[in-house]
Amino acid sequence: MMTEPVAHKIDFGGEAIHFTIERTTRRKTVAISVGYEGVRVLAPSDLDDDHVIGVVHKKCPWVLRKQADYRELGGEPTPREFVSGETFHYLGRTYRLKVVPDTETIVSRIIARGASLVAPVPVNLGPLLRKTTVRGALQHWYGDHAKRHFMIRARIMAERLGVPTPTVHVVDQSKRWGSCDVRGRLRLNWRLIMAPMSLVDYVIAHEVCHVLEHNHSRHFWRSLETIMPDYETRVRQLDRMGQLFMW
């Protein structure tokens, strides 16, 4: 049995963290989840509020990092049905999806035709399976294009910064546009290929600068400004547009 959510707030390091506590007889420990809908805490029925809030307080640094990740992506994902007429983006341009039942199609592959993204699908698919098929085909198409573009742009940004061209991995992640590990390898979200090239370049430039500095020190920001003087404008643009590319 689950109780109704009860709202709470913790002030941590000048940041206000709002969360809800729900109690259930099915849990033995406290579980914290962070998403677009907020911070949700599930707690055992026999734990008092002070104990639960104490657990949340210890996890505040982690909660703040997760919230920052979601803010980076610019808001809640745009709902999609993956049906004909929906709009999708590629390098900032708008395309209309066209789903076409086809008797010869076994595996759906996206075809770009003018301002349309055509998705041939096997006939007689139910609505749920058709939706899953079209979504998978779109992700595969975007991923292929992302690999080609991201590697080229990473090489250009690395040359501007004077560092070796990093290895680029295109990944499926819902909370970040990109990251750089301690070995200087870039992991870039395939969804980024939907954004205009100026914003693709910003994310890649940001991560390439992490090859030199693995934190956001003054040296990091100076390096980024050197190769991209208008990076702040691009950050604001990505913040405004980010939710269009999340599904």
C-alpha cells in the first residue's frame, strides 16, 4: 500500500531541494529518484520523517548533480507518437515523418526525401509495434548520421585547441548531451544531431576542452572561449531548444 506524496524541502549549500515522500509497506530502505517530474522519495512505512529527511540530506550532492543533468537537456521531453505528419529535426532543419506500410519491408530503414523522413514498415503491424518499429528506425538513422558528423567536428575542435583528435562514441543517454572520460574519450548523445550545427559544435568543443581540464576551472572556460568566443550564446540556445530533441 502506498501513501499520498507529502512535500518537503531541504536547503543545501544555498540550493533549495524540493521533494516528496511516499511511504509503502513494500520497501525496507529509502529510495530516491530524480527526473523531469522532480525528486521522489520512497520510504518504508515505519521510518519517521526525520530519519528519511536525514537520508535525503546525505544524498543532496548527488541530487543536485542529477538535477543539473536534466537542466542541461533543456526541459521535459517532447511526447511522440511516431506517426505520419509529426515533425522531427536534423541539424536544425525540420522534417515531416511519413510512415508507409510496405509489403516488401522486413526491417524498417529511414529514407530522407526532400523535407520528409520516410519510414517504410511491414504491413499488419499493430499500433504499439508500429510505434516501436518507427522509433527504432529513426534512432538508427540519427545514430548513423551522428557518427559521421561528430567525428569530423571533434577533429576540427581538437585542431583548434591543439590537442590530439579524441575517440568519439555515440551513445544513447537521456540525461546529458556529452561527456569526456579521464582518458579523453568523448561520449556524445545521438540526439544532439537534431540540433543546428552551431550547437553541435558547442557541445563537442565543450567536451574537447575537458581533454585538457577535467573540471570547470577558469582554465577550462578560457580554453573554451578561445576556440568559441560566443559559447554563452550557444548555451542559451541549446537550453531553449533542447526539449525538442528529447524523445
